[in-house]
Amino acid sequence: MLLRQEPTEPDRIFVVGGGVAPTSETAGLIDVPPSASLWLSSSIPDNETRSSVNVVLLPVGTVFVSGGRSDPGVPPNGGACWLYDPSAGVGAGAWSELDELTDARQYHSVALLLPSGKVMTTGGSSERIEVFSPPYLFKADGTLATRPDITSFPDPDLGQIVLHGSSFEVGTADACDISSVVMVRPMAVTHQTDTEQRILNLSFIASDTTTLSVAAPDGRVYPYGVGGGHSHALAPRGYYMLFVLNNDGVPSVAKFVRLV
């Protein structure tokens, strides 16, 4: 479930690859609930088929796509990874080529978003673990970007929870430099399928220079566009990675929170 670009947008589901050519070289979007447009399709620019491909939602709202290049002809290193940016337009988006995998990642491979904002992948043709650093962790000159921090939050290890429809405080060193706050559902993958993936944009205000007052998803009032929030179906109870992003689009290291 992709990050909403605007609060009034419908929730959108993103699907990549498949098992039968030629559809396995495409990606598709569909609104929930479905709109009159139904499925909108896009093609990965290299036009290579992908089966058992891994797709990871990133905290900035882009989508990391890796592996799935099928035999025969798969590069020994699994080929290049790709980044999909849905903000470029529904059904089109923008694709950017990223670094190549070290090992082929196909059947029984997995890719996961880490709290660091990096992506881990393993399995397929290799037992080795690779960790990818997305572009948002770097400045234009290739040096590491300055990351915001989270200094305090509702810590489940201390018995603290986040209630649907409540507000909660997040501490950060420079609250005035925070552009967005998101909750990302931890991944639960089997055979490259993960219906748990979702990213939720949370409204917030800076209470002072070091504190954000954040609105939790509100399953009590629906739909979101008329003053409610994400329903319990779209923001189910459980654990989420909480990220804050600064005005340069750089995410913090995540903290786990528990939504009930």
C-alpha cells in the first residue's frame, strides 16, 4: 500500500512482476476501493521479466524493486535494482536504475526494510546477506546526509502504546526541520508476497523546538478525506517503524511503536 501523495487520495496497491510473460515485466496500481479506472499499468524500463521479485516500501514513499530475474539469461549477480517513484503520476510514476545485486535473488529470496532505512536482501541463489543504502542517505556529492533523530517516543519496551485516534509526542533535536512523520508496517514475507507492507503519513505540529505532537491513525472515523483517518483495515493494530524525515527528505533511524 503506497504512501498517499495527498490526504484525499484513495489508498493504492502496487504489484510488480508475475509468473507469465509478458505481464511479468510490468507493474500495476489499483485504488482501494477500486475507482472507475481499475488497473493502471507501468513497465520497468529494462523490459526484463521478473518472477519472485522483491518489492520494498521505503519511508520516503518510493518503492525499491530487486531480484526476480528468471532463467535463462539472468545475470550471475541478479541484475540491477530499480526505484519506483509514484509521485510522478498515477499509472506512470518514474523509474530510476540503482546498483546491481551481488547475487541472484529469485525463488525463496527476501528483501526487508531495516530500521536504519537500509534494505536487506538474502536467499535465492545465495545464503549471503546484502544491505543496500538508498539514495536518500547521501548528499549529491556522495557523502553521507545529515539525518534527523528521534530522542523520545512512546516506547513499547516501557509499556507505552499509541491508541487509534490519539495524539502522541515525539522528541527530536530540531522539530522545525521535520517535513513528515510516517509509520511503516514491518514486513512479513512469504514467497515474495507481503500483504503487510504499508506506509502511513501522519499529521503533526511542532509543539516547540524539540517536540512534535503527532496524530495517530484514527479508525473510529472514516473516510480519511472528510476528517477521519486510516481505518483499522488499513492501519491494523500492531507494531510499526516510526520515521521522521527532515526538509531534505532524509529519514531518521526508526523507532518501533505499538498501535492499538
